[in-house]
Amino acid sequence: MPVPDSLVVLSQWISPGNTLYNGRYSEAVWPLAPLIDNPGTRLVKIHWKRCPAPLLGQMKLATWTMVNGRLRATHLKERGASARSRGSTLDMRDTHNEWLQLARWLHKRRISSLADCTEEVWRSYIPKRLAGLSRGHAEKTCGRLTDLWAFDQLSAQSAGIARPPWDIEGVDDFLPEADGAAQGENSTEPLDPKVLGPLLVWAIRFVEDFADDILAAWAERGRLITVAKAKRASPAGLAALEEFLLPLVRAGDALPSIEQPVGQHKLARLYVSALTGASPTQVDRFRARHQLSALVTERPGRSPLQVPVTGRIGENLWREFIDFDEAAELMRHLGTAAAIVCLYLTGMRPQEVQGLRSGCCPDPEPAADGTPGRHLIRSQHFKNVTDGDGNHVSAGEERAVPWTAIAPVVRSIRVLERMVPIGELLLSSAHHDIPYQRNYHGALKNSALNERIEAFVAWVNRQAGSLGLPDQVVAEDPHGAIGMSRFRRTLAWHIARRPGGLIALAVQYGHMRTVLNARTSSAYGSRSRGGIHSVLDVETALAAADTAAHLRDRMAAGEKVSGPAARRAVTAAATTPRFEGRIVPKTFAKKAATFLARDGVVLYDNPDAFLICAFKHDNALCEPDPGATAPRQYACQQGCGNTVRTDTHARRARQRADEIDQLAAASPEKVAKRLRRNADNLRKMADNHDDTAQTAEALT
């Protein structure tokens, strides 16, 4: 039995490197931080203030048993492979909150002991508790309430709560009807191309073009602050201060300022101190004597750092100078931009990116033949990681197979490594707490990164507007906030659906598809659990099914088909199932991989090449890898035996030819000739389709 001074978390559950505060049994708030080693997880607590007093002792003992105990193997065996003897701290907190909700309901009915929570009480409570919940949420709720009985059985002094009837009779009869709500990451909506295209352009622009300027400005800002704080009052400093500020005051010019969080401005005292040699105290007295506070509010000015700007947007420098006041904001945006690139162009889950440390991606040694090696990212993964006894492992484990990093990701990691000390988390909460660098735990959490992404988008849109770049404005996504969780899904969506250039970095999507298809031990994101492959397979299978359905609909509407693979395409369209809606069960990933492995009868739309590819590996001219189940759509070649075209493709090719002719009319002579040649080729392709196209009936 625990006593009032007992530790909330017993020492055997605390890893050696965890030094976070451990509470006492008698305290009103129990920190679960000693159990948290995942840098991307928030430090959660258990609160007791809302627990009814008559039930407090029994609920505390059951919760303490949950925090420090393990469910029996016989109990887990009945609940399937996903059951865990010990859950994560977030599971513990949510389970505790569920128990408190029951305790409050019992208290309202004058039940003061868990022993009086009988089968009849359970049957009275559960319909009210599950009312309005989805089936999945209701099933989790029942599981958490069952855990109260299970941990009470394990405690040193059982309260005697009855076993819930659904744990005996089966939970199905107690759950609401399925409402069709999608679950899992396959239900996450991908980001709209009008959002992701400009966002990715600006994120990579920050990393590759602006990073040196921003880091240099941040270092100069820090130097000026250090110089200012070390200054002592002197007559020379005061004279220099008067010489610097008085002409601005008398001429009615703007004064060096910094902006306050509420939108007001005040004198940039440390900036002025460092520039003039006056002490901060002398600057304060000068400000008061000449009533500069009011003048700065009326005439706020810039405080340019003496750091050369080298980054460009097109032919022009991205700004004339970096301001003392904006250096911190730009540093936050630089960290956010690097995080966006890593999140999107690796396919990692957010927690895996949050767990990356400086040094995780060393420069590779060249191969024996002199070819450069691939950059590999050594990282932790956290999802479903357990020890040999089935206990949740908060620290995760190192991936048996590293991620393969493409160039933009490597450059982003190098930028983040310049922002944190060696060996530190790349997204360290403390070091990305700019400019204060307070002692925060772990990495930036999901909520903080989501807020920073939205702030980055707002900055980007202001800059795009001021620079006259309307095509680089990040549009509002029709499905809501951008959020970290949507990048992984979007990567698979764009590789499968937009391979030819409708979004920034199309060539990188092609490279990713190539590496992903290899599925070898050195492949991109490969591991035994499937990783990004399962997400990509699902999205590719859905895209292929949509292509088949659209082809079937076009042929039913009377369109003709041409191309060497036309007969195979008609057969594939007739035999491929149509997917209704977007709900994809977790078991679909294996089915998707099997679906894509049907060589010769899987259809891939390539709107940029004005064709459908009925991918047959041996016929493909795009040189797919030996194990590839999809074409390199960015490397589509004329004359390929997998080509299929419809009347719609021919019509769109002619429309594109007309657009190219308009471009040619406004282009220099040599460029115009090439454009007109391209337009002629498109028209010839369309004419060839018209000459050879047949109906579906004629091909079957």
C-alpha cells in the first residue's frame, strides 16, 4: 500500500536519464513527467481536485496501481495483439479522466464506494456515457472503464468494483451503430496543391536562400546585446548618443524602435546603446529627458543590422537589410521552414522528426567506384514500441533501417544543426524558444509547431503581397488548418496523384517514388512495419482505382481509346473495383500492395503527358527499378508500349498546343520555334489518336 509520502512513480519505471520532478501520493497534482522520455510528448499531469471526496482514496489507489503496475498476461491475451500491459502517459491520463467521470456520476447518485458499482450500476451508466459517441470512441471508453476493474484487482487493497458486463458478454451489443467515421492516417485529408506548392517553395527558399542571412543577423543581434549590456556610463558615450539621436528628433525623422506584443513601439535601447557606446542607463535617461517614448510611438523607425544581405527572390535581393527587431521572428520562421521540409520530404511521422538530433545525418563516404553515397538519417521511432514484457516504451527505439534523405532535407538538417548545440534535439524547445531560450522540456510540441506553421504562412502571404507575387500566396486550405499530421499523408497523395509538375519539386516526387519502389534495406523509409510504404500503397491504389473508374465512365459515354495498351486498359477498367467514398480500413494496406503488384493491369493517369499508363514492367521505357510496381511518370517516353489515350486526352493535348502557340507569339525567335515544334507534336499525337482510336466494344 502507498503511504502519503510515497512517490507517484516508482523508481523501477524511471529511466536513468530522466530527472524530471516526481510527485508524492498525498499531493493534489501527480506529474507523470518521470515516465516521459519522448521529446515530442507534452509533460502531462493527473489532477485530483474534481474527484469526489468519498471516492478519492479508492480512485487514488487504482490510479497509482495503473501508473506503477502491469495488467496480467491472461487479461491481455483475451484482448488481442494490440493490448498493452502498460500504456503511455497520455493513455494513463485519459484513462484517469474517464474514471473520474464515472466517480462524479456515482457521487451524484449517493454511491460512495466502488464496491457499490455493481453490474446493475454499470448497465445504468454505460448507455448515458456512450450517448453521442462514435463507435470507435465508445469502444475505447469501455476499454478504459474495464481497466478500472482490472487494476482494482491488482491493487494491494481491492475496492471490489464489479466486472463490467461488456467484458463478459462482449462489447458489440453495448456500442452504438457504426457511423462511417474514418479512422487512422488514411482518413487524413491531404493538403490542397494551392496550399502546399507555395508553402514548400517558401520553406525551401528560407532554407537555401535566406538561412545564411538570417543566422548572420541573429548572431549580430546577439553581439550587439552583449556589447550593450557590458557598457558603462561615460561622457563619451553620452556625447555619441546625443550626436546620433538629437538630429533625428529635431528633423522629425523616425527613431530606431522595436515593436511590443500589443503593437506599440518603444525605443530600441540596446541597439542604440551598442551603436553609440552609451550605457543602457544613459539611453533610458536620455529617452525620459527628451520624451522619446511619445515620439517613438508617433514615428517608429527601423533598426538595420550591419549584415550584408545575399539571398535573392528571382533577380532581386529578398530585402534591403534585416532589422534588429525582426531577427528573432525570422529565426523562428527559419526553424519552422526547416521543420516543414523535414516533415514533408521524408514521410516521417511528426514524433520521429521531433526526435531527430544534431548529427543524425552525417555526410556519407563515397562508394568504391567514386559515386557519392546516400545521406541516411538515423532516428528514433515511437509508434507501438514496447519492451519484451509488452510495456509501452516512451523513449521509443532506434529504427533498424535509416531513412534515406534527399537534398532539401539534408540542407534543412544542416540549418537546424546551426541553430542548436551538437547532440541536441534539432527542434529543441529550449533553443527554439527565441530569443529567451527558457529551459523547456524536449522538442517543440505539436501545438507549438502548428502555431508556428500558421505564423509562417501569415508572414509568407504578407511578403508575397508586398513583393507583387500573387501566385506565391499560400491559399486557405478547404479542410482547415495545415497541421503537422497532414504532411505525411500529403506526400503519398502527391507522389501518387501529381507526379508531373503541378506542384513544386515535382522532380523530387519522382526521385522519392523511385527510391520508395526499391524496398530494399537501404530504401527510403523502409522498415518491417511498412512505414511510409503502406501510406503510399494505399494512396496509389486509390488513385489507380479512380483512373480505372474514370476510364470506364468515359468509354460508357462513347469515348474511344487508342494506344498499344488500349486492349489491356479496357480489361483493367472493367475488372478494377470502384472505391466509393474515402473510408480506408487499416487492413487495406496489404490489399493495396497486392492490387498494385498485378503487372500489366494497373492504370496510372499522367495528365501532363496526356495519357494513361497501363503499367507492364517489361514494356516500360521509363526504366523502372527491378521491383517497381509503378512507372516513373516524370520520365514518360514516347513510343512506350504501355500508352493509352482517350478522346479527352486528345482534346486536352490540342488545348495545350493552342496555349503554347500563344506563348510562342510573345517569345524570342529561337524559343518560339521550339515552342511551336512542341505544339505541332501535341497536335500530331492527337491526330494519331483520332486515326487509330476504337470503341471499347471493338477492343473486347
